[in-house]
Amino acid sequence: MHPFHTKKRLSIKAIMGLLVVLSLTVFSLFAFFYQRHVIAYQIDQLKNHATVVSTSLWSYESQAPKAYLMLAVKANRYEHATIFDEQDQVFLHIDGEPYTQIENLFLALGLLRTYQLKEPITFNGTTIGHINVKLVCRSIYPFLYILFCLLLFLTAIWLFLTVLDAKAMLEQRVLARTAKLEQEVHERKKAEEKLRLQAQHLSMHVQHTPLAVIEWNLDFQIVEWNKAAEVIFGFSRDEAMGKTPFELLVPEEEKEQLSILWKKISNQKGSIRQINTNLTKDKKIKTCEWFNTPLLNSQGDFVGVASLALDITDRIKAEQTNKMLREQLLQSQKMEAIGNLAGGISHDFNNLLQGISGYTQLMLTTCDPTSKNYSHLQGILQACERAADLIRQLLTLSRKVESALGPLNLNEQVTQVRTILDHTIPKMIDIKIDLAPNLHTINADPIQIEQIILNMAINAHQAMPDGGTLSISTANTCLDAAFCAKHLQATQGPNVMLKIADNGPGMDQAILERIFEPFFTTKEVGQGTGLGLSTVYGIIQSHGAYIQCVSSPGKGTEFTIYFPAIVRQHERPKKPQKEDVDLGGNETVLIVDDEAIVREIAAEILTTHGYATLLAESGEEAIRIYAANKNTIDIVIMDLNMPGMGGFNSIRKLKALDPNVCILVASGYIPTESVKRATELGADGFISKPFQMINLLKKIRKTLAIAKQTTT
């Protein structure tokens, strides 16, 4: 826009601003003094009212001033007026007309103000009472009228100035259009000159394009080499001219392939797109995308090749990075799928194990420890424990159970695990420990960290049956943004590194890509479940950590784990000391489970140890039994995953019958969110199936003790 027009617009704004400020100032002063005048006038009026009613008040005649006061209220539009005698007793009270809807709105917005005015009533110089009125100052109405007129006045001025400004703007546009037409005439005169320079500009474009433009003659020698080619390959134009690609750009292993390509280009008319690996002047490898077009003369004879080359090295690296990230995402999705599967089967599977384990434990209590059957039963019990541990591993690797995280010194944990390894790994394995001093604290579960180290150490031992070296080291490190961008699970900033390496046979790329998959194993059938590294992966994800594996055939395997460090160190809470618990009891226990075998085993265990038992196969039946035996049942052992109303609704109903009911949840699968929900509903304790007999008895005593403390 023309500078003069801009200046004119600014002057209009300044004038309007000054007028608005001046008008509002005058209006405000007028409103202030006018309102004071109105109040002063009303005070004088009130004095007149006091004079008129003084005689009537002296003689206590209420009818005499009533007509006058009603006229005064109506004339002055009081909300109400009240006359008090000298003992402050109401002598006469008159209410005014009710507010209109618009007045109620103005009162709510604070535009109308009310005043309480009071004036003494005297007779012969003696105060014989007083008159009170509630006045609504309605000066807003003339103010609004004046303000409306003021706005109309300012609007008229603004429209007038705008018209003047529009006139000036139109004149400037006419001048600008005239200048533009003159410029167009001048540009047309230059068109012929531009056509003459077109060839020169095209040549400059070739030299400055980001694509390498290279032309080859019949002998495959370079006859054109632009600046982009110099940047990409590092050779100057003088160094490249007359040379063949075999001398400059092609690695030894690709020269034969290029010869075949040259013959193919010389025998066809269309372009060929090719992605090749090329050498630069400083012998670096670059990946380039080539577009090769044969050049033909007017007779159609082949005279050379024109090539465009684009450096796609960074793009290839980005694609490789994206591929790696997609693989990481796929791995996470696999773990989630396994977790959903584990959560679905764990309850029923653990119920079956509870039946096998429970009956086995009962048989062990009556079996002679010296008999062969006793060892057989112990074998069955151990098999049940391994099966239950398998389910726990599935839930752990899929992060379906919550880790008990807390401040942890990784060096101390490695030192403790070293003691275990010394007794479990054969002596032909040389264990080397390298722990960094002043190691940062991490937020971790010590049991699961121990599980990580043991699983990976056992894998290393199995990879080196004839002996070797197992190295475990720790260090403080800091991961930058570039590293974390390529490894999604990594956390930027201070980290603690745990490295576990062996000099075994190593793994090829095909195996390396699948090592964290559940049930994948290179061991023979019956020698492994394929859950060791999968469990490690699940634990690491639950800790917000990142694991990286480097391995190749004949060069061993190295796992590196990065745990986010915590800046402030905290003392780990002391573990509660074990207490001796009396396993027997004489209380009555209501056992609620939809599996008959679980009910029967639990009942037999408890009956053997002095408890009385009642059995229910559903939540509905449990409610009926508890309602009938409310005063005799001491604790309810309940499954959560049952048909019908289910465990949660059963807890809610039992709490409604008896707020002090003691409930112990026993389930084959209790996710963290279910534990939290059951606790909120009033559950007092939890035990996972399959449980050991002694653990069930201890848990009952402990839950009863906690419930007793809560109720007292």
C-alpha cells in the first residue's frame, strides 16, 4: 500500500481515539456530578418528608401522614419508606411499586444502585423518631440516552473520516494501477532480451541444480560435469573431464555390472533408472539414484548418454532406521498378543494346577517320606511349580503383572547374583565382573533384575558348553536425542548401562531378529521353553529400559541394557522381618469358587487344620450362605473370575450385608488393575493359585489379623 495512504489511515485512528477519550471523560464527569446532585436532592426531599410527618408522629396518628407518604413513595419511586417513633418502633411502613423486569436486570448487572437514607423527625426541637427510605438511583436512564447519542455522534464522525480516507485510497490505487501498467509495458519490451538469454540461463541451471548432471560420449568418457557432481562425488570438473566411471566412481565389485548396463543403454531409446553404490574422491561410499537417457543425433544414431544422479545416501539410512523402528513396534505388538493370551489362559490353567498341586500336597502329608511314592509325589509337586512359573513368566514378559519398583544400586545386585552364579555355572566358565564406581541409582525391582542377569548368564553358559568367558559390567552413561530417535524404548538423559557378554559361537542375523520372540529357541526339543529372553524383554519394558543385542557368528554375543537413572537416591525400605504364624485355627471359612476341585482341596486342607468350612460354587450362592450364617463365618475365600455375578459384584454384595466381612481373594490370574479394584471394594488380602498349603494357612491367619485390627 502507498505510504501516504497508510499515514492517512493512522491519522484517522488517532483522531477517533482522541474523540473517544475526550467524550468518555466528559461523560464520566457529567455522570459523577449528576448522580451527586440526585442524591443531594433526595436528601432534601427526605428532610421535607420528616417535617411534614413530625406533627402526626407526635400525636401518634398514623392515618394522617399515610396518604402523604404514599404520594412521596410513588413520586420519588422509593423501594419502601418507614417511619420509626422515638423507641425505634415502626410507626408507618409503605412499600413502593415493584421493580420492572429491566430494572431487575440492571440491578443484577450493578447498573442501578440503591441507597439507604435516614432523617430524624423533630418536633419543637425534640427528636421524636426518624424516617428511613430505600432509594433506587435511576440516573442510569439519562446516562444511557446520552451515551447512545454520543455513540451516534462518534459513529457519524468515523463514517465521515472513513469516506475521506476511501477517497484518498482510491486515488492511490489509480496511481498504483497506472504505475503497474507502465511496468508491464516495460516488461514486454524486455521479453525479447529474455528469450536471447534463455540458453544461458538453462546452462546455469544445469550447473546449479542439486542433481549431478553428467554427459558421456561414445567411449564412456565424461564430457559434462556440473557443480552438483563436484559436490556429490568430490572430483572437480577438470579432474573428471575425459575420465570413465571405472576410473572415478565405481567400486571394483560393481564394474562388471556397469559394463552390462552401458551396453543395455546403448541399444535402446528409453531411459533407465538404476540405484548404484558409488565412490567419492576420499573413497567414501555413497548410494545414488541414476536416470540414464541415451542421446541420439538427427539420424537416430547413438552418440552418448545424459545422466542425472541424486544422492540418496541419507534417505536409504532413514529407510533402514524406519525399518528397524517398525521391527521394534512389531516386537512390542507380539509381546502384547502373548500377554493377552497368557491373561486369558492363566486363570483356568492355574485352577487345574491347583487341583494337581493340592491333592499332591495332601498325599504328601500322609505318605511315608522313606517310600518311593513320596519322591514321586514331590516330583509331581515340582512339575506343578514349574508350570506355574511358566505362566508367571508369560505374564511378566507381557507386562501383565506390575513390577515392585524402588531405588536400587545395580552394582549391589550384580554382586549378589555373582554369588549365585558361582554355585550354578560350571567352573570352566570364567566370570569377569567390572563394576563402575559411583553408579547412579535406578528405579527397579531387585527380584526381576536378578532374574534378568540369571537368565542371560544361563543362556551364555549354554552357548559355551566347552567353556568360555562371561563378562558382566556396569557404567554410567548419557543417551542423546539422536540415539533415542533410532531406539524408541530408550530414555534420553542419564542412564545406567548393564552389559552382559560372552565369547560363544554367536548368532546370525536370522536368529538375532527372533531372540525375544516367545517360545523361540534354538535348543533341542525338551531343553528349553523359549521364554528366557522373552521374559527379560518383558521385564525391561516394565522398567522403562531398553535392551540392545549385538552378535555375529564366531564373535560371541553382547547384550546391553540401559536403565534410566534417578538423580536423587533414596534408601530402600527395610524388608519386614518374618514372623512365626500359627497355621491352625477354629474359625469358619466360606470357600467360593466355580471349580469343584479347588473347593474340595481348600476345604480338606482347612478341615485338616481345625477350620470349619462352607462351600459355594457361585457368587449368588455365596450371598445366600453368608446371609444365613452371618454371625458364624469368620472369613470368605473367593475367586474373582466366576460365572454369574462374578467376584467383584460378590464382594460388593457381601460388604452390603456386613461391612466388617473379611475377604481373601484367591485367583489364578490377578492383574494389577483387578487388585486395585478389589481393594477399593473391600478385599483384605490376595493369594495366587496354585498356592502351597502352608502359604494358604499363613495367608488366612494374616488376613484375619489385619481384618481384626481394622474393625477394632
